[in-house]
Amino acid sequence: MDVEQLKSLLRNNGIKPNFTYGQNFLIDEFVLQDIADAAKVTKEDNVLEIGPGVGNLTRVLAERAGFLLSVEKDPKFFQILHNVKKDFKDNFRFEISDALEFNFLEVFRSRSADVSGSADGHGKGDRQFSAGPDGVLSSGSDLHYKVVANIPYYITGKILKMLMYAKIKPESVTILTQKEVAQNVCAKPGNLSVLAISVQLFGVPELVAPVLARSFYPAPKVDSAILKITLDKTPRYKLADEKKFFKIVKACFAGKRKQIHNTMTNNLGLDKTRALEILNQLKIKPTSRPQELSIEQWVELVDLISN
């Protein structure tokens, strides 16, 4: 779909790009195929797409996937996605819902249990699913899925954290996001952030390829990148208390330009002598900045603070 075809589609459906929702539509056919290639989508895969919009990536994924579930927040795209559904009746379902609140795992479960009764693609769907106690997903380690999406940039961090913290994590997450965010997620010690730690605790991120702003309509003000995160089948690090881990990390990063011994005492309320003892035990220089510590050091540091 070229720019003129997209403009016509939007006009015929009475849609104007909503900048509040970060609606920049990918129109480069080569990039669309590159995203699906990077995700290695096959007929064996359940795929979750977040923010399908006009369905350009949706059609590519539906052609390749065993089953595709697309979750779109903006109800104005209902008719467009309903038309996509006409071409992919057996393996495609869409929902008009907030992906941060929708329990998509239950749809995958339902699909596995009864394929014929789970996918009618009518807006809110056959059934309503509430979020589980862990925020979005409920238990059930027998399910496997991949996430592939052109996520609105303003919620990239929230989406990634939702997926990383889920009890049942996807096999991989392949998204088109702001280039700076992709670089941030892939950062090494020296430039780590809370988001980078949140992702690298559970998987290996890779900046697959840059994507120029002109590949979109309307063109965003920044360039983008295809980011792929391959999740580990077993946890890379053992966390005694995940919530406490991130509480401590976030507190230390609240003063990330300060030295680590100061953030430990000022932001965590630790006795200065105890803070220095912990750092000495881990052979971390007290003058180190929070972004300079490796993830292994953060795990060890939190364990000692918690004891």
C-alpha cells in the first residue's frame, strides 16, 4: 500500500492519524517483510500483534502465522480490520481493546481448546477476558506465542515491561520502535537504564535494522528501528523478590548521576557504613554510577541489601 492508497483508505473510513495514539503507519513493503522475517513467524506460531491500525503488518503476519491475534485500541479501525478478517477467516482474530488490559493469553488458550469457536473477529470478540492477578496474563506454561508489532512509541516502555514481567512470557518480541529506544534497550554497562535492565534480565535484545522516517505516513520526527528480544526459556538470573528488585533499582536510578554509595544511603536509607561494606564485598567502586553496574552486579547488590 503506497501513500496515496493509504490516504484514500483513511479518508474513506473517516480517519485522521491520531498523534495522541502515536499513529504513524508503516508503508514500506520491504520493512514489513523484514519485521516478519526477523520474528521468524511460521505456521507453527501463535502471534500477538499490538496496534494493527490499517492492517499493513497484519496481512503479512496473517499470511505466515498459524494464528494471529491483533489488539487495537482505537475503535475507528474496526471496519478496516473487519475487512482484513474477510481474507483470513480461519487464523485471524482482532479485538478493539487496550493491550495493556486485555488478557490475550486466554484467547490463545481458547484457540487451542476450540479453534472453530474462538475467532469471529467482531470487535469485542465472542467473550470478554479480564486481566489475571499478575496484571495481564494468567497461569498456563503450555502455551507459546510471539509478539510482533509496530507499537506506538509513547507506550513502548509500558508494553515491554508488561511482557517482561508476565508469568508466561513470549518466545520473542519483535517490534518497530524509536531508534533511540532500541539503542537504549540494547545498551551495555556504562549506559544501562531501568528499561534495559528490565529487558536484559529476561532475554537478549538485538537492534535488527534501522528504519528511516520516510517509511511511514505521516512521517515521524525521528528514525525508527526493528528491535528483537529473544526471551530465555529459563530465567537468566534468580531473583528472590522481583518487585523488591525493581524497587531498589529504580530508587538508585532516581539519582543516576550520583555515585552509587550516595544513592544507596540517600534513596534507600541504608547506613553509610553498611552501604560501603556491601559495595566492598562485591568489589564495586563506591564512586560508580548506577548505569555503570552490570546486571549481575545489580542482582548481587539487591540480594545483599535485602538480607
